[in-house]
Amino acid sequence: MRIIVDAMGGDNAPQAPVEGALAAVQEYGVDVALVGRGEDILKALKAAGRDDLPKGLEIIHASEVVEMCDNPATAFREKKDSSLTVGLELVKNGEGDAFVSAGSTGALLTAATLLTKRIKGIRRAAMAPVVPTGNGGTVLIDCGATAEGTPEFLLQFAFMGSYYAERVLGRPEPKVGLLNIGAEPSKGTDLQREAYALLQKAKEEGRINFVGNVEAREAVEGVVDVIVADGYSGNIFLKALEGTAIFLSHEIKKMFKKNLKSKLGYLLVKDGVADFKKILDSNEVGGTALLGIARPVIKAHGSSNGYAMKNAIRQAIAFTRSGLIDDITENVSYMRLAPQPGRGEKRDQTFPNPGE
């Protein structure tokens, strides 16, 4: 297996991608190709204590870099020799099994959609991170790839999220919930109500295990394996969850530093606290799968360190081996609605996550 890594994407590039690639080659036994400015990659390797390329690691030179200030809709075309464009072209042409990048979310999503293409019949690609919940993690789809959704988009998200939870997370018959403001079918806007009807129909046909609407509070408790949302609502849910995690971590730290008794108490529970922090640490997950794209693509967080990049590569390996894209391709006919006269498609509306 050969994983293509954007060595120039992210706040800590190229050091973090290089360190992640070195660890992945050693731990997972896969080949990794680092795409980017060769001299910069070699310097990062030297900083990581390597004067040579270990077996399984290679460098593919790309002279340009897609910056955060570049227009995400056109950057990959304007910079044809960028690490992003070159890397995705390699995957598109079968010279790599998956692509990993911590660069601009909007640029990656646009380039993946237009270069590697969506799976035929899929209307929109979706971002599907695994968020920390009471059941060990839940797939959230979508969290920002498409700001405005349609009932058909949400139907497709539900199918793709269900396949991901089953194939990658190992959840048999994953429970699928629709993010809403209440449990009743009548709750929400027209989008949620119409999507509910489609998801209920898919359940009755035995296609997905739809359990109904789920409120944000219940979703965090882990009552479902897949949370289906339009990109706007999903992004708010994700950012609120991330903010809560940061707040709790700070408060717990303050609590244990309060006095001598609390410091002694920490010594008794430090293993449990470490496990709790690990659950909330986005570096443990590594990245977000872009579902609906015809080839495996993983978006790592913009602030990823080497450990996070290693885990993003691990996620790319699992995605590639899962057979998920074949599942979606074979079942896409069940995710489509009959065309309606005069009904036009909305243009893709992508926006990067804050801070990425």
C-alpha cells in the first residue's frame, strides 16, 4: 500500500507530515510518498534525526504550496505544481492508494471533488469525523463540506456514514440518528422533516438502521453511531464539542492545582485523567474522511503535530482496506431521488473549519 502525504499542508509543515510519515512507515509497514518541496522535506528529515530516506519512504518534488490565503475554489488549478494538486493527481492515476493533507479544507475538498471526482451518483462529498461520545466515538456527517443541504444530501450522508461506521469502526448495524431540536418527526425545519421521511423509508426497506431524530445532548451521550446533519449544523455541533472539551480540560487542570490536597488527589486518579484527556484529544483520531470521493482522502487538522499525522495515515490505511467506496458505489441507486421538473442543483458551498 502506498499513502500519498501532502508534506506542505498544515501549520506545522513540513515537520509534522515528515515525522508522521516516518512513524507510519515504521509502525504500519506501508510505503509513504511525501509530496512537496524536496529541500524543505530533507531539512525536516534531518531535524527528525534522519540523514537518509528509510525504506518505504520517498520524496516527490512539487515546487508550489497552496497557502491558507489562496482562493480554495481555484488554488489547485492556479498552482498545478502544488503538493496538493500533484498528490491528488497521483492518487487519481492509481499511483497511490490514499491521500492525506493537513492543508486548506476548502482547497482540499474542491480539488478532491474536481480532480479525483465524486463517486458516480453521489451529489455532494461530506466530511465525516469521528467525534468523542459516550459509546467510544460517533461518525458526524456532514461537518462543513456543504453549508446548505437538501433532503437527498442527508439521505446520502446517512448511507455513507452508516457504511463508514460499520466498515471502519466495526459497528454492526450502526444506529443512525438525524441531528435535530427534538425527537418528534415534526421537529425542525422543512429540511429535517423531509429528510426524516426519506430516512424512515430507507429503514423500512432494510437499508439503514435509522433510529429517528437525536438532540445534541443525546448525541454526545452516545445513543447513536452516526449523526447525520447538514454541514452548517454539523460544523456548529463539532465546534461546540471541541470547545467543551478544551473548557473541561482547563477546569480539571485548575481543580487539581488548587491546593496540596487536590494535588495529592491527582496522584490517585492521574491514570484516569490521562485516559479522559486522550478521549478528547483530536490528535488521537488523526483526521476526517471525505466520503463520497472516488478515492480515499483524509483531511488532517491544520494544527496537526507528527503524532496526529501518523494517526491520519493510519486512518487512510483503514479507509483504503475497508471496501467502503465499493459499498457506496454498489448501493448508490438506493440513495437517489427521482428528478423533479424544474428542480435545479445548488452550487457546492464549501468553507474551511475555523483555524485551518
